[in-house]
Amino acid sequence: MGETPREDRRGGRDGAASRAQARPSLVAVLAEKPSVARDLARVLGANERGEGWLRGNGYVVTWAIGHLVGLAQPHEIRADWKKWSRALLPMLPADWPLVVSKETRSQFEVVKQVLNAPEVSEVVCATDAGREGELIFRYIYDAAGCRKPVRPADIWWAWRSPMRFARIGRSGAARCCPCSRRTGRWWSPRRRAASSRW
């Protein structure tokens, strides 16, 4: 994401320290698709456009393009699993790594940079309202190596009807439910995704 041009121009011996103190805290919002991100950004007042993100009013909104990240295929875990053979059974990986899609790697890199930017203090999961949407978010969050606090908000999911989201507005967006209420939501689709690899 980088610093804004205004921040870049600050110089002097104490420039870095003053930038760190003056840098505002941002909330990163990850949507599942660009059109949804634009709707969210409009309501939140994030009007500054960047390459793969929109920023403003204390928010930076970025987006996936569907499945940016997925589970590795069996042959990506072990080369001899490319061809099915009874002799290889049971095929049980100790760990199932995540793989970034080649087609959308550039957008993944943008999202990773946004989520891990020093000025971002927390992340909001604004992917589709359901298990698959939560799984898309979790894959991206984990593959990006992000460890910031997550706000998976029922309120944010009101974007499914942009007019309804507009009525909720920014004040409603601040009243997100605690992460603990949704932590298990993505396990079911992850297990299903793993079992479908065989």
C-alpha cells in the first residue's frame, strides 16, 4: 500500500519517528469481489483509489477475485500422489498447504500488502455471508501471514443488499460482533474441500 505522498515528503532527522506517531490507524476490509468492495468503499467514504484497493475515512477496502488461495492438490504435496495407486494408500497428508492461484497472484499480493501494512490495526471479513465466504477469507488471511485482529461482522454482511448497507452506514459498521462467534464457520467447507481433492 505504501505511504501517501504527503507522508513521503516529511524529512529530517526525526522524520521516521514523527511518521510513526502521526500515522492514523486503519481498518482493512476484505471483500470477495471488486463490485462489493466498491459498494462498501462508497458507504465508508473510502474514495482514494489505488491499485487493487480503495482508501479513506480510516478504512482501506480491498478484494479477492473469488478464490485467490486454495488447498494444494495431492501432487503438489507429494509428487508420487499425481497418479492414483492402491499401493500409496492411505494418502493422508500431515499438513495441507495453501496455494496461491497463478491467475490472480497479483491481486493476492495487493491484499497481502494491505493486510500486513503497519498502519492497519485490524481486519474485517466482508466476504460472502456464509461458510464458503468465510473460508475464502480464512485462506487469504492465513496465506498472507496476517496476525491482525479480525472482526467478522454480521453488520458488514448487510452489503448483500447495498441499499440496506447504506441505511446501516458507518455507525453500524463499527458495531461488529466478536470474532469468537464465527471461528468455526469455515471448518466445514475446508474439510469438504480437502475430501474433494481425492
